[in-house]
Amino acid sequence: MDRWEIICTILTEDPIRPDKRERPWTDRLNVLDGILWILHIGAQWVDLPECYGNNKTVHRRFQYWREQGLFEDLLVKFAESLRDRSQFDVEECFNDGTFV
């Protein structure tokens, strides 16, 4: 399974009211890209490039998805996908606990 297919199974379509009276949500995959950019770069939310959307919107969605356990679900699905393709062996996992 492709990584975007895995992401789309966890990150379902955004809800739309039947009467369509509210603004549509920002594209969920673009928001996820913005979150990953922040996590990779280590920048402040205010420094998020505009191509990922409004920094407050991206931060709000990050908080919501974190509270929903979405990132844990993604991690488990990616690990299962790698294990199924024999590219990941959970028996060989370890953690480095170096402190300065």
C-alpha cells in the first residue's frame, strides 16, 4: 500500500454540513504537509510558509488530530505496512537514551 493511500485511510475526508453554510475546510493533505514541515524544520508555527495555509488553521488541526490519536494510528499503519513488506522487524527495535 502506498504511503498516501495509508494516510488517506486514516485522514478521512473533512465533514461537510448538508446545508453547506460554513466555509470549506482547508485541504487536509496540504495541512498535513505543513505539520510535517514544522516537525521536520523545528520552526515556530508563525514561521510556517503560506503555501501550507494559515498557520493558525494548521496548528488548530494539528492539535485536533493529536487529541484524536491520528498520529499514533499513522505510525502503527506505517509500521504494519513495512512489516508486511518484510522491511521492518519489530524485534530489532531499540531506543538511544543519550542525555547531555
